Amino acid sequence: MRRTLVRALAGAGLAAVLLYTVGQWESRSGGRMQVADLLNRPEALLGAALAAMIGAAWLADRRSAVRSATRAVTVTAGVVFLLGAVAVHKVSAAETRSRESAPAGAERALVVVHRSYGTGPEPGEHWQVLLESGSGWDARRWTLADVGGAPDDGRLVQASWTGRDRITIVTDAYQRVFTLDPDTGEPVEAR
């Protein structure tokens, strides 16, 4: 019974890490957005993996010296993970999202995410311009622009549809124009 429980906990920990890896992969530009939104949760999935591995390690060995060393290492790893999760959440950002549907009712939307950081190592503003295309499990999300983030970076002036399959992004430093592939919906920067 004990051996079965140890294997189940180790398997659950490995499964959580693999699920997070899939979510991280789908978070790339062009990835499936529902999979990314569901599985790209490091605190939950990696925390569950760590808890399962700690449980498996504690139950695995009955020898007292090895058990004591295992417990010390796993408790330290757990504390480090919790401190890291708390530190990540201390840098808070006020976030707003705007969403503009594509002309002609296509299943596409231009999304602008604006984050304002009042505290942290580099307070400032950051804009992310995204294109969401499709619906359901096949919906994709592309990153068109990341603006700001550093004190000397520019500011987003406008991101909008400027045609049926055309998006224009204007910052105080540059202008970029994207056209959308009619078959895949993938954005291609116009040259």
C-alpha cells in the first residue's frame, strides 16, 4: 500500500510538471489560448508538484537518517517556493484590458493589456498588444507588440484595426502595420 501511494504521488508530481510545460509552450505567440490560460499557472501546478514530491519523499524511505535528510531538504524547498511565490505577487500592477472586434464580424479581436507598476525594481507602464483569432480550443493568441517596461522605453499611442485584415500599432517611437493571413489568421508584419 505504501509503495503504491509513493508511486501515485510521484506520478502526480510529474504529471503536474508536464501539464505546466504544455501551458508554458502554448503561451508563446500563436499558441492555443485556452490551453495557455488553463495550464500556465506556475504557482498552482508547480506547487502541487512540489507537494506531491515532498509527500512521496517522506513516505518512500523508512530509514531514519535518510528520512531526516529528505525532510530537511523538502521542507527547505517548500519554504523557498512559498517565499518566491509571495515575492512575485508583491510586485503588483494595475491592469486594464481593452478589446476591439475585427471589422466584418470575423472571429478576431485586438486586445490591448495595459499594466501600470507603482512599485518594484522598475516602476512604470507596460503595454502588450495581442491578436486573438478563432474560438474554442482552436483559438490562437499572437503577440504583436510589447511596449514599455523599461524607464526609457516608449509609450503606446494607438493600436487599432485600420482595415478588414489590417492592424496598425503606433507608439511614440515607431509605427508597425500587420496584415492577417486570410487562411490562418496569423499576423504578418508589412514591410
